[in-house]
Amino acid sequence: MAIPRRLEIDVYVVGQQAADGTFPGAAVSYIATHTIPTMPGLVDFRTGNINLDAITFASRNDPNYLMDIDITYTLRPFMFDMNGNPVQAIFATPTALYGCLLVNPQGKPPKAMSATAINAVKIMVDNDNAEENRPTAERTYGYGLGMILPAFNNYFISLDPTVLKKGPPLKK
């Protein structure tokens, strides 16, 4: 029985509070830590962009895997206050302000995707294959990930949208 593809991404955020109380210029990087099946080269380290066109032809046609891809983001924050003390950072979720916003270029939620907070530092984006036959422009999505600093009145930090480009349909 075929199973969904999986992509796990660690989101590293490093920053320190400025004298004015803000957290400017936090550095963000994205590391693909695990894929099922092996799918190298999908995630851009600097931007977090995911390009499914990088999946090899052989992998695209592997009958052991569905065309769905489940993406799990794990937040790895290294945030500090102005005195150098560690600051807790968690993903923003619907109950803690913003959440993981999923939109297509037309600004609408994609019909075949959902985001679920697994815990405070882990979000799973479930990407169903139902939109494979839609035009390419409609198969590009933005993930509006964000994190908050609870000890600082839920100070919100946007983690620039991660884009998933669903390239040509995978072979059935």
C-alpha cells in the first residue's frame, strides 16, 4: 500500500533583542532534515523555498509513495534578550495570534492543503494531491509561518513565507 511522501524541515532562527525592545534582523535558515523517500535538493537553505520540480523522475514514479507530500516544520530558535538570556520562541498558532497561513497567488486558501500545530514548535502542512491538475500558477502556495515570544507580550516575528512550487503533475 502506497504511503504519503514526507519532508521534515528545521527552521533555525537566531536573534537578539535591541535596546529599543524589538528583535530586528533575526537570521533564519531552513534545513531539510529528513525525507521519505530520499528527495535531495528540495529546500533552499536561505529562503526556505520548496521546489518539487527537484524530485527525480524515478522518485516521481515510485509506486510505493502517493503523490501527497506532508511537510513538517520544527522551530529551532536561538533568541536572546538584551542581556544575553535565552528567550522562549514558539510558532504562532490560531490560538496564539497568527498561525500558519496558506494562500495561493490569488490570495485564497488552497483547497487541498491544511496546517496543524503538532506542538508549540512543530507544524505539519498536509498537502493533498487533489490540485495536481490545476494550472501551474494555481499550484504555487505561500506558507506564512510566524513565531511569537510569549515573555514579550507575544512579540510576533514573520518567518518570510516559504513557497511550495508544485511543478508538473507527478505521474500516476
